[in-house]
Amino acid sequence: MKPFFFIACTMLCAFCYGQTVNIPDKNFERILVELGIDTDKEVNGVVLRSDVQTVSFLDLYNKKIKSLKGIEAFVSLTYLDCRNNYLSHLDLSKNIALNTLYSDVNNTEHHRYNNDNENWFDY
């Protein structure tokens, strides 16, 4: 009975973990709560994957965000404005639907995009 219980708990934990996205930057998550995207309405470091998968427009202009870790789960994102923040790294390689990006006035030293039209991005 103990091995069955252990396996059941392990599978449940794995299933639950896959349903959330880590958002370590408190300012980023606070904005997601304010915009009604994070439905648990708590700044707790995670959002439900189902909350972010359909977001297509995200305006994060001047929100004092240091990290956009977790943005890769926004698979339907077509518009992102993350200007005037404190970003040092921006990885949008998983955001294949993205076609409008404003990211100037950041400390970004490294951009990573994966897009058929990546030549029009300024590096």
C-alpha cells in the first residue's frame, strides 16, 4: 500500500507542477494580478498556465520589472511592450506568435528571439 501511495503522490505533484508557471519577479506578477491575468490574485511566485496561454496583448511599460522569466508560457502573445524597465535578459524564443515588440530603454545585453521575421528586430 505504501508504494502505491508514494507513486500516487509523486504523480499528483508532477501534474500540479506542470499546471503552473514560475514568475519570480514580484512586480511582473503584481501587474498580472492587476490586469486580471493571474486569477489567484496573489503575488506568490506562480500563475496558472491556463491563465497565460491565451494572453495576446501585454503592456508592461515602466513597471520596474527586473525579470520576465515565465513569459515563455505566454504562447499566444502577439504584442509586448516592456520598455523602460530593468531587464538585463530577454528570452522570447518560445513566443513564436509575437509580432510586435517594444523593448528599448532597458539594460538588455542579451536578446533571444526565435521568429521567422527576426531580421526586423534590433539587436
